[in-house]
Amino acid sequence: MHPSWIQAAVFVALTALVAVLTWRKCRSMGPVANASKAYFLAGGQLSWPFVAGSLLLTNISAEQIVGMNGAQALLVAWWELGAALALVLIAKVLIPRYFRYGCTTTTEFLEHRLGDAGIRSIVSALFLLGYLAILLPMVLYTGALFMKSMFALELSILTISAVFALAGLLYAAFGGLRAIAVSDTFNGVGLLIMGLAVTLCALAAVHWDLSGIPAERLSLFGGPASDIPWPTLFTGMLLAHFFYWGTNMVIAQRALAAKSLAEAQKGLYAAAGFKLLTPLIVVLPGLIAYKLYGPVGDLAYGRLVADVLPPWASGAFAAVIFGAVLSSYNSCLNSAAALYTCDFHQKYVNPRADVKAVGQRVALLFTLGSLALVPLYEQARSIIDTLQRLNGLYSMPVLAAFIAAVLFKRIAARAVKAGLLLGVILYAVFTFLWSPLHYLHLMAITLASSLAFMLLMDRVFQAETPLAVPVAE
């Protein structure tokens, strides 16, 4: 049998196996009375292994595994190591508060704490714009790039992206978070196994010898001209982790879907443990690719996998990467559907609407919109760098709102809204007009400025009645 047919057969077989196992597991979980929780939070039935598995696979998708290996530098491992610390802190600080209020969306917490539905809507709108314009098209582009470079496909990036988009839409629209989380876990096990296999085979290909790689690429502490200068480890990088793992609906939704707070926390702790190992999968292969091919950038991982794995194994790896891309994509679609349905449609349009039907329509619109934006990312210099830069447009203002809701018990909601607006404008200026410092430093400046402005405006408004309800810790 020709190698390409072996790859295709293994790919199809494993992809179909995951779909069947997911269907069987979802059936065994039984129905849930609350429609919103059933569709958007898997009925609150996820045990900690599924929470951890879905967290990891949603995070380690093509934009991570391709983009981080594409940096071909050890210092990007800080994105993984820092995540472990953030997960532990989020499990202790934010997740208990979400469970205390029975939140379906992370933004619901802001309404409870600040006593204002408008702040919830504003933050939801920022999330939705970020998902549509940044995260979803980036996931499609990186998944398509990997498949194209690995299999030397003659199809265009947009055509391959359309295949991913259709498959992701089917999972998100018809299965909800339950199907997503279960399939994530099965694919996550495969990704860890196959990812480690790629690393071991790549090390064998260079005879376990990394000599010849420039010293600056093997350093954990970047210089001023690097993507991650070492001082940024203590400013914007930590803040980016806190936003991503704690407030971002795409990630926090997995913890909210757990059976209990204890199960959610165990899932987060397990994910933190795995994060300490993931540099072996998302960083080391990129360095080996540098030794083999030189500075090939984001093409590094697909080319390495094609060269070091036998045909049947590369077909298996393609299946788990396909699953990883679907995980991030359909997770984001489901989160977008949850945010719009719960934070807008049920609040302002029809409180008794069929949440599944509304969610499906939202997922379809976001699929079409994100697919149309894929070509914009084909000229990106570095996927992981571009993704982090653009995320700052909404991540720091949103994180400032959550910090205010947690720390300041008597702050006025309209002061928080003013700080949100300032943060978005300020970071937009830093991104598109004037960049005096590294973008991670600018993230920290944006967050500090947003919080300071919130406190200043609160004094100006001189709110006589506390709008935030004190929480008994």
C-alpha cells in the first residue's frame, strides 16, 4: 500500500473512532433538565479527568503546537510554565467565586458582583469580537498550515480551513460542550502520546545531539530584541496567563461544567501538572527542526513530523492534530454561542428562547465570519507573537474589570465601564500607533492604567450606595 494511503486510512479510522467513543460516552451521561447548562456546560456532569483533558486540548491546538515550535527558541517555554502557576491560582481565587454564584458564563460573575447587567454585556461583546476576529481565524489558519506542510497538500489554506470549520461546527452545533469535552479528552491522550513520540523520534534523528543550535535559541532568558525579553516574565506575561485561564470563557467554561467545585479544582491542578511537561511537545521539536532545517519558522513542526514518523504514525498524528484543531475551534464556537445566548438573547430578546437553536445559529455565523478572515493571517511573521499581541486589545481591559470585581467591594459599575473603555483605546494606540515598549510591558501598563482610572472615576462619581455586594470569604 502506498504511504499516502496508509496515512489517510489511519487518519480516517482514528477520527471515526473518537467520534464513536464520544457518542457512546455522551449517551451514557443522560439528560439534563436545565437547557442552558445542558448545552453550554455539559449539564454540569464533567469529572476532573474530562475537565483537565478538555482544558489541555483546547489550549494545545495548532496555533500553540505550530506557533510555539515555529519560534524555534527555548524561551517560549515560559508560556507553558507560567500557565501552570496561573492554573493553580485560578483554582483558588476565581473558580470558587464562579461556583458560588452558579455562573453559566464568566461574565455573569461581573453582573453579580457589580450589580449591573451592562458591564456583563460590554465584556461579553469584547469576548465575542476577540473570538471572531482573532482566535477563530487563527485556529483555522494554523491547522490548515500544519496539514498543508505535513502532507504537502496542493489545496489552498482557505480550502483546508473550510474543512476544519465544517467539522468544528458540527461538533459545536449539535453536540454542545458535552461532546466537545469528551472528544477533547480522547484526543488529548492521543496528542500527548503522539507528541512525545515525535519528540523522541526527532531526538533520535539528530542522535540526541543539540550542538550547533545558537546559544541564544537555547536560553530561557531573552534579550531586549527577543520575542520575550526576560523582564516581561514579571509584567505582562503573568497577566496574560491570568486572563486566559481565569476569565476567558473558552477555557473557564470547562471548569464551570464540572460536577462540583472540588472536581473543577482537581481538573485545574491536573492540567497544571501536565503544563510542566508540554514544552517537550511544543518547544523542543522546534529546536530540533532548527538543527535539521535552519530557521524555517512556522513550517518547522509539520515538516519535522513528516520526516521523522513512519506513514502509519504520521496518519495517527494527523488525526490527533485534527482533533486538537477541532477542540479549540468548536470550544470557541460553543463559548461564543453561550455568551450571546445567555448574555444578550435571553436578557434582551427572548428569555424563553430555545437556547440550542439560538446557539446553533450563532455558531454558524461565527463559522462563516472566521473563515472569511483566515487570509488576513497568512502574512503573520510569527503566529504565537501575533496572537498574543492582538489578544491584548481586549484581554487587559477585561482582566481589569474582573480584578476590580474581586478586590473592590464598593466600586461603581459605571467606573468599571469607563476603565474598560480607556483600556481598549490605550492598548489600541500602543498596538497600531505608538509602541514605546515591548507589548507585554504595554499590557501591564494598560491593566494598571485601567484599574487606576476605574478608582479615579469611582471617586468622581462619588457613589453613595455600594453597587457591589460584599462577599463573605
